[in-house]
Amino acid sequence: MGEFRVHHVRFFEYQPKPIHCLAYEKKNKQLAVSRSDGSIEIWLPESDWLQEKVISGRSEQSVEAIVWQGKRLFTAGLGGDVTEHNLLTLKPKNSEPCNAGAIWCLTKNFTGTRLAAGTEDGCVVLFDIEMGQLKYLQSFGKQEGRILSIAWHTQEGVIVTGGVDNIRLWSVKSGQAIQRLTLGHQQENQETIVWCLAITSNMTIISGDSRGKTCFWNGRQGTLIKTFSSHKADVLTLSINEEEDCVFSSGVDPLLVGFEFVTTKSGVGNQHWVQSTTQNIHKHDVRAVCFLPNCIVSAGIGTNLCLTQRRRDETISKRIAHIPQNIVHVAKEKKMVMLRYTDYLEVWKLGHTNFTSEKDGEILPLRSNPVKLLQLKCKGQAAILCCGISNSGDHIAYCDEHNLRIYQLSVDEEDYTPKVGLSKITMASEDLRVPIHHLEFTPDGRFIVTATASGYLQLTEINEDRAHVSNTFNVFADGITMLTMSPTGNCVAIVSGDYTISILNITNNTIECNLPKYDHPPRTLRFSPSGEDLVIAYSNNMIFEFDVDKKEYTTWSRRESRRFPNQWFKRQNKVCRITFDPRNDDHLVLQDNMAFVIVDKSKTMPEKKKRIFDKWYKPKKEDAFHQCKKYNFLMYVELLEDDWMLIVERTPLAILNNLPATLKQKKFGT
Amino acid sequence: MAALLDEFVLANLSSKFNILSVERSPSSNNILATFEAGFINEYNVDDQKLIHSWPVRHGVNVTSPGIWCDEEEEYICVFNQQEIRRWNVDDNIIEKTRKKNIKTDIYKVFTTEGYKPIVLCKNGAAEFIENIKSICETPVIGSQDSIVYADIIKKQNGFGVIYLVESKNKRTLHCQWYLDDVEQWKHQTFVITYQKTVIDYCCHTDENSNTCLFLLGSEKDLYRINIKESSIEEEFISVIHELGTEASIVCLDNSQIVIAGLLKKGQNGVGIFDTKYCAVQSFKPFPEICKVVPRVFCLNNHIFMNCGKKLYAFPYQFGTSTLSEFLGKSRSVEDNTNSSLHIINWSTKLKSKGNNTVKQLETILNDLIDPSKTQNKSKFSDQFKIFLECLIKGNNSSSISSLQMIQLCQRCLSERKFWPSEELRQLLNHGYISSGISSELIEVLIEKKENSLLHLSLQKLSEIPEACLIQILQYYIGLSDEDFQKNLDIDISTVIEVNQDKCPFGALKAHFIREVLSQPFSDIFLIDKLRKLNFKNVLSLLDFLFYLMATDDNQAVSFSTRPQLQNVIDWISCTIDAHVTQLILSPDARVLLIKLHESVSQQTQFYDGMIELEALLSQYKSKLSNPIKPKIGQYCIEVLHIY
């Protein structure tokens, strides 16, 4: 029963974008991550690093700085605007230009009423963000050269900016520079750029510059306290903790270097900044470092978030590799797979073989190779927010920021080379709510269920060459974060912004039920093939199965959900996708980034302390868990009919090969 | 290529006559032979019959051989240097024929087609016979000069009489050209640079009037002078290694000459030498033993020479020489230059300390090689010690060539007053004896019964010829076990114990013979040489080889011991092949052959079983070997077993 023939797909050239900025909001425990394409991701570190939301980026928009103010998120970029984002609708809410060119850096004051932006023209521009507004306030005196880094002293009166060959202290009151700190040159005629700054409450300025040095300055006297040649190349980012006794810096040289403010002997005068730790986690440039309550997050060109924690005198690092959901869709009837890229879609016809084999791992000879049927580019090079393909493969749909586009796809396979026809289906209705963040075709392909992040759920009916909105449900004030369609076609399950899971009957337009709330937000959910059960995987890897008809947890779930082994909950990679075995109703296939596990509901759960996922553990047929770790960076696992399985894999090496070159460093033996 | 055919006797002579010349006669089948003793005979070559004979009166010397002149239709001859006799076919007695006396000594009378006879005097004057009296007293060459060779060459617009003149230190070529258009004589003189002693001369003019004059030097060198209208070209052709001390030559054409007096395989004979490929083709030994090398003449596709009391004719076939016919026939080039013992210093520095060492080496080497300088053993040993020390230190061994070491070895081997065994041992140990001298070395070591040195030679020398291996085997098998004990100079621990009941030889003897059997060989040559092994030794050898192959004794043949089983089997095969008839016929070999047959059958069965086992093992290996991750590429359909 555990034998499959796998369509092993590696032609999906998914490439995550480098990370530019990180910002942590302590109160809401949210981490904002901006990427090079202008997209902003909201992560929940406390919920096992669940990626809650994604605000898609625009091609002309770059994000150079992120600042949280409470629940408000502000970004600034090379467009010269400070933008406030609506985290419900996932759209820009407000935007204010600085009138001083591109904005390189952004900071806020201690009280959270002002934003200060460092600009291309050399001005510090203040914005008023009191009372929920975003307004241009004033501009300081212009200085020579751009301002690349900025920090606001906690006592409100002083702003520190870093530029080319200088660090300036500005009086907020007068708007004039009150102090200028000059940096030395590494080489003659080569300017020193101050890439990052921080300031402590006792006016100690910490700077990271292009010489690879992390400098500690006495802000009051304008003198240099100490310089550490911490890196071999530019220091691009640094972060100071809340207690102001620990600083981490990193940059082009991807070493994460920590500095601590230690007391050598008793007495205030004997406190010094010393270089404490060095972590070698990243291979590529590090663009952002951020302190979280119990760890340090760093990220950069390498595209992954890296956590560094100190536990009992040892430093542990781990990588959070995130594979986005809903970028691979499959039309099971026609064995077609749709792959979603940033601004285009590809539809492939999978290959075929008649051969079988008893030997594990054997590659079967192909009777027909996979064929790329279609590459559909989004108009205006806008980013595609979501897409879908009907089960029969007759219709495809995608949505960008402004439009939902539906197409009819016809594939004539009689000839050796299939002939593909694509015809647009006109969207007749003006009621359609955009941008759509979630999209699902009904099993018969006649309807599309769409959901916006703001909470609108709509049903669009497709009639030959025209489509119109047949129904709109507006019941989710907190927005919709997840959507899944029942195989019966009459129910959808929705996760709202407050993590409530609701089952909605789209036929009679009623909410069937709301599932019991759980401590943790759901990560993924899916209806069973019969449509009777809804399986939910929460952020902590808890699996629940809900009987839709009975409106309660299933017997199995009541009995077994909390009896999963401890090791299951401690797994580094959490379940991000659920699928079912068509040959066996008792089989649940739970997929994470690095492996997938088949849970046999008919078998007894092992003991809680049993380490069933260790390397040396030899699984038996009577075990309830069967793991497959053969594939790295699993993007999509889906069981098709009979013994067929589709696995879309994107190897880490393939991702690494497309990243820019790293800093060349002399290594032993090379 | 020209080839000499089997000779036949043209004429039996009553006593040993030296033939002066063989010339054309009126009939193409006939020749005119002039003998020193006073006969001018005409023979029919095809019928091998004497047609005419003109005896010369006693006291009269024939100084220019009889010739036939087509123009005058008469025979011409010169008696006593100044008397020209002319007669025709009908004349039987020469004394009664026309004569003409001139006042100058005549060297030779020539005839050529379309012209009257030409007389060449010893003073260099040449003129038609009618006019000779008028000019014969006008000398062309000096009184000290003498003509050593003369011939007539036909040209398009006339002819020329060429003659080589030798004086004290000079050799000149005189050409008297007669030009038809002006009907005058033109004289040219060329100085020949070749100054060495010449054994014989010959000349040939081809259809294109290219004339070549060949000179055969006393140092076995062949020299050619191309005679042109107004110049000559001299060139050295080759050294004829096969040449004996005396020889005579005659041209077949411009590139092939017949040489009588070649020495091949210890036999004197006549052969055709090709100047293009510088090799002897078609050699025929003399039909009789000749104390003096006879002169050869070429006429009518026959080579004529008298040997003993007979006049022989060698017919020859003419053809164009090709390289394929000469391949393998030319001898290796011998270094004619004085193979000096000058040691070359390879140091790149102009002045280096090495120079002194090299000079010292050269001096010591010269002393070692020269028996007169190191006459006794002690001197030789002392010098040798110094020589070896110099050689070993400072990479001086690169300065010494193998030629020089061969000479040193030859001195050691040929020395009769003392036997430098220790020196030879040193040379062997240091690898200074080249394989080229291995045959000579082994021969001498066998002669001196130096078992340990022989053993060492087998270990140190490479590419020992199969003939030497068989010699050593023959020698070893002939020795008794006690003989090997004498002067034993090997490490006893390396000697493998043998089963005395089964092994035909003692441990030491077996050890020595093993070394011989371990040497590399070519079976083609080995079989050839094995035939020289006497039958008794063959049986002993086969017995020993059988012991090596078939005994259960683990020490007999294993991977670490020598010879390997494969070697032993090869030796058995070659030995049997070489003596198969004898082995079949001899009753002594019967038992041995039966035992060999049984053993081989068993071994064959065993190895067949091993082959099956090998197949099984390779199956297991492929089943249980570490799995290699297959390259997947962008897409594949694969089988996955999860549980």
C-alpha cells in the first residue's frame, strides 16, 4: 500500500527573493519582512514562525525601511514616499512623499508620534503619524551627501544620521545639525559610508560602515570610544537590544558579530563594549538584523530567515525556510500542473509511463515527456496574487491587484505535439472585489470561489465565454487568511483574521459552523475527499479532524490528536499542506518543507516519548507514522488517482545557484 | 632489383688463367674473352661453347684485351704495349694478321658504335687508330703520372675517353672528348678530391648520357663521380660492411654494381650492391674457393668471372629496386667515428667543480679500458674503486654513456690474466651493465662457473635474450646440488624449501632455476631456442615445472613467490612445443606426460569452477553494492516505497 509512482517535478524554477528589511513589533509579536520585489511578509514568531500575511510588492516600489508603530506598519523606499499599509486589506493605506528624493532609512521616535526619514537629498524629513494620520511635518537643513542611516534618541531631542564620511547629530527642535563626527578613510580617495546606526539612551552611537568597522562613539563629546574591525567588508546592518547592552552587526561579510557592554570591574567607569560572539550562519550578504525577545533574526540575500539563540552558554542557529503555499495547482483529471511565478503562470502536461517496478527508487522509462502547454504573462507586469486551475483543466484563472482574469484552456492531444488553445472569458460583473487573495474552482469547474483579505467572499459563475459574480458573502470583518473548497462543491472552509475557522455553505449561503478555537493559528486545512471531514494543521503541528456533518471533532481526532508523539510537535518544519490517499481513506499525508508523513488513522498512535522520526528508527508496517525524507524543499505533494503521486521539488542547490556571488574569502586549502 | 641467378660453367680451362677482359663479339650471344696467358677466345654463352680461339705466341704479352670493332668488322688487340693487331673472323693465326707499331705504350684500345677504334696511350694521348701515330708522342700527362683506369663513354654528339691518372699525391680525371660537329678532340682535366687508396674502378653511362664512375676504396667505402659536360660531382655513397680485403667491381647501371669479394656468413662471393639503398642484394658465394678475388665483367646480362680452372657465368635479372626489398637487409649503422672515451660534462655552468671530476672520470675510464695501464688485478681494482666512487657521487653517472660502460665490461670479460668478479658484481649492482652486452656476459659467466654472478645478472639485467636463458638453464640443470653450495653468495632466507620427495632438484638448485623461469620471454623465440636444450635436461626441466605447478606444497607456487603459475604453465607449453616429437616418441617421457595431463585436467576443472564462482560473486556485488544516486534531471517518474 505504501508504493507509489511519483511524478518527480523539478522544472519549477521558483526563486525566493532576497530580504531587505526586518522590523519586529513587540506588542503584537509580529515580524515584518520586506523583500527585494517590494513584498512585505508578516510573520508570527511566537506561533512557530507562521507566515500570516503577504502584502505583494509592485515593480516600481522598493522597500528600504520598515517601521512598526503599534499595529501600524510604515515603509519607505526609493520612490520617495512613506507608505502606511492596511494589514487587513493588504493594500497601501496611505502614502506621503518626502519631497527630498529617495528615502534610504526610516525611524520613529520613542512615543511613536513622529517618523524621521533619511533622504537622497541629505535632508531629514519628519512625518507626523499621530491620530492615525500620516503627514509631512518638516524637513531639516540639507547636508551634503545622502543620508543612509538614521536613529532617534529616546529622549526625543536628538536624531543621528549617517552618510558619506560623516555622522551628524541633529536637534529635532531646531532642525539643525549640532555635531558632526568624521570617520577615517580605509584608503585614500575612498569614501567611508555609514550604512547603519543605532543610539543608546546614554548617547552612545554605534555605527557600521563600509570599512567593515563597527564603531562606538560618545555622542555627547563627539569622540570615538572604540572601533572594532569586525568584518572584512561593508557592515550593512546592526541592531541593539532593548537593554542596550548587546549589539549585533553584519553585512557583506556575512559573519554575525556580537558586541556586549560588559563591566570589567565594579564601578560605572569600567564598562566597555567588547566583541563577544561570532556566528557564521549566512553565506550571502546580510541586509537586516533584528532582536526578538528570545533570539536574533538575521536575513539577507540568502532569502531565508536565520535565528540565533543562546541556550545554556551555547549558541544555536537555525534557518526558517519558507515555501509559499498556493503556488502549485494540479488539474487531476487531465494530469496538468499549474505553476505560479511572480508575474506569469506556466501550465504543464505531466509525462506518462506504462511501466511499473517493484524496486524502490527505480526511474521508470517515460512513454511521453512532460510538455509545457502554456506560459501566461500577467498584463502590465503586475504581480499575480493568486491563481487556480479547474479539476478538468478547462479553465484557468488568476488575479492581480486590479483584475481577475479567467481563461478557457483547450488542449488537443491527438497529435504528437498537443495543440493548446486559450480564450479569454469576459468578466461581466463590476461587483467583483479585488484584489483577490484566495481563489478556488469548484469541483465541477463551473464556479470560482474568491476571497479578499478584507473579508469578502464571492462566487463567480462561468458560462461559456462569460463570467459574473453570482453571490457575495461579506461576513468576515477580520479578513480572510485561508480558504479551501470541499470536494462536494457546496462548502468552503475559511480562516478569518482572528483565526476562527468557519465552514460556509455556498449553495444556500449559510455558515454551517465555526470550529472550536485553538490556542494557535491554523497553518493549513483541507477537506477529505468525501467532503465529510475537515482536517486542520495548526502552527504548532497539532492536527485536528472535524466532522462537518456532525459539527464536531471526529472520534479519531478526539482520541488521537493530542496523543501524537512529542517529537512530532518539536519538529523544526511544520506541516504546511495536507493531502489524502485516494486508495485509503484512513491515510493522511502531511507535508512540510523537507519531508512528508503518512499518518495511518487505523493504526494505534505510538507512545508520546517514542522517537519515531530519528534516523536510526526502523519503521514497521504496523506503525501509524511513515515518513519520507527523500526530497529536499518539497513545494507540493499531491496524491493523484491510483498509486500516482505528484511531488514538486526545488532543491536548495538550485536556489543557491541563482543567488548572486558571495564575498570571496580565502579559505584553507584553496 | 637485380638478382643473380645460378651460375654455370662457361668454359673449363686447363690451368689457372687470369682473365684480362670480357668484351663484345660480333654475335650478341657470344663474348670475347682475353686471358693473360695468351688466349683470345670467343665463346657462345647460350651453348657454353668455344667458338674461336686465337692463341698468342709465347713471349708475347697481351696488354690490351681483344675487342671487336663493328665499324671495321675486325678484332683488335695490343701486344707488348706497342703492337696493334687487327684481324677478322677468318684469320686463325694472329701473328699473320695486320699489325701496326707505334712508338708509345698503349694503355688500351676502345671501340664504340659508329666510330673507328680509339687508341689511348699511356702518356694520355688518345686518337683514332689511323691517326694515333701522329699524336702518340705528344704526352698529355706527366711522366710520373700513370693511368689507373680508362673507359670510353658515348655521348649524344660524340664520345669521350675518360681516364684516371694517379701521381704521388694527386688523382685527376682526364676526359678526351671527341665532338662530331667539329671533328676535334677536346681535353678536360678535373682534380679528384678523393685521395684514399682505391681497390677497383668501374664506369657506366646510361641512355641519357649520364656517366658515373665508381671508386671502391680500401676502407670499404664506395665513392661516385658523376661526370658532366664541364664538371664533375663527387659523392660518398656508403660503406660496404660486407666487403672483404680484396674486391673487384663492375657496373650494372648507374645505381647497381656487382662486387666480387663480398663476405657473407663466412663465405666469399659475388653480390649486387644497390647504391640507392646502400645494401647488398642478391649474394652468391663463389662456386669454388678462390685464393685471389677474381675480376668480374658484365656483358649480355651475364656476369663473368674465372674461379679456379673454370670460367663462370652468372646470369642476372634486372629490375627496379624498391625499399620493401631492402628492409631488414641493411646492417645497422656503425659509428665510423672514433668511438672516443671522451666523457661529456652535462653541467650548464661554464666553470664548475664537476668539470674536474669529469676529467678524472675520463682518465680513470681510459686506464680501466686499456689493458696496458691496468695490467694486474690490484691496479685494476684500485682504479675501479676510484672510478665507482666518482661515478656514484655528484650524479656523474649521467656523464657516462652505455657505449663506454660496454667497453669497460668487455675489458672485464675478455681479461685473461685475472678475473674481476667483484668489479662485475659492483657494476651489476649499480646497474651499469647494459642489456646489449648481456649475451657476452652470460657466456663468460657460464664459462667461469660464476653461479652467484649469474643469479645476480638475472636479477639486475633486463631483456635477457631467450638464447641466454636457455644457456643458463642448460648450465644450471647440468650442475649438481653440491655445485651450487660452492661460493654461495645469496641470502639463504630467500631460498624456498622444497619437498625432496617430489622435487627433482635441491632447494638451492631450484632457487636458481626459479630465477631463470621468472624472467620475461617471448614464446616464439623461446620455443626456437628451447630446441637446443638436450632431451635429458628437457625431462628434468619438465619434471621441475610439473612440481611447481602441481604440488600441494603452499610454498611451491603462490602469489608472492616466483615464478607465478602462469609463467610455469607458459614454460611447460613452450618446452613441450619445442620437443613434442621427442616427448611423444621417448618412453622416458611417458610417465611425466601422463602426470602433466592429469594435473592440467584437474587444474582446468578447478579454474572452470572458479569462473562460475566469479560470475556469482559479481552478481552479489551488483546486488549489494552501495546504491548510486541516479541523476534525475528536471522530471522523472520514479517508484517510491514508503512502507
